Amino acid sequence: MGPNEKALRTAYAAYVRGEPDIAVFADDIVWTSVGAPNRMETAGEWRGTDGVLQYYAALGANWTLSGFEVEEVLTKDDRRFAVRINVTAQNQVTGKAVRFDKVDFVTMESAKITTYSEIFDTAPLIRAARPA
């Protein structure tokens, strides 16, 4: 396992414990999340560590993560990664729970995440956020 993969796995483990490690992100990180911004508060592009913090705030404003399990980490040259994750979350407004799989595509240099893109089916989350 190379130094980037080790840093990435450590960062995911910290996140699972509820202790996100902002230091692992490059100052100029580009973070993207799927979805339409008018339907998902986390959708779009977030830049820099301040952007990552804004993303986390948007996520935490409406969702509580109750499960976050890293299933698989694939790597290419200890620089590019695909991480498959199972997520369970509850919408704080509706109380509805949802379970979904996602894949994170990550690039790293010098043990810092330089780009991060998360891909998942947004439909279950949009349905869970709708009032009954």
C-alpha cells in the first residue's frame, strides 16, 4: 500500500468515526457531487477546503448518516482511486431513511486529495426528502 492509499484509508476511517480530517484535502481541491442543485443541497462543485466544509454543512443540515461502510478501494499508481461505499442516512426533515451505494473517484498527490467526485443514484434521496 502506497502513501496516498494509506492517507485515503485513514481519512475514510476518520470519517466513519465522525471525525472528518480536513487536513487530507489539498488547499485547491475540487469536489463534485451528482444531482441537480435545485433538488439536492449537496449537488454541484465545491472548491478548496472552505468548499469542502460548506459541502459538509449542506449535508449535515438535512441528513444524518447512520451507516457508512467502505466496501472496496481500487487504485491506479497510488494516485487515482475508486472507492465503493454503502451509505445509510436519514432525512432530518421527513424522518425517512434511505440506503444507497456510491462510488467516489479520488485523485491524490503527496497524501492530499486533489479531486473528489461522488457518483450515486440521487432518486432515493430525493424521494426520502419529500414530505409524505
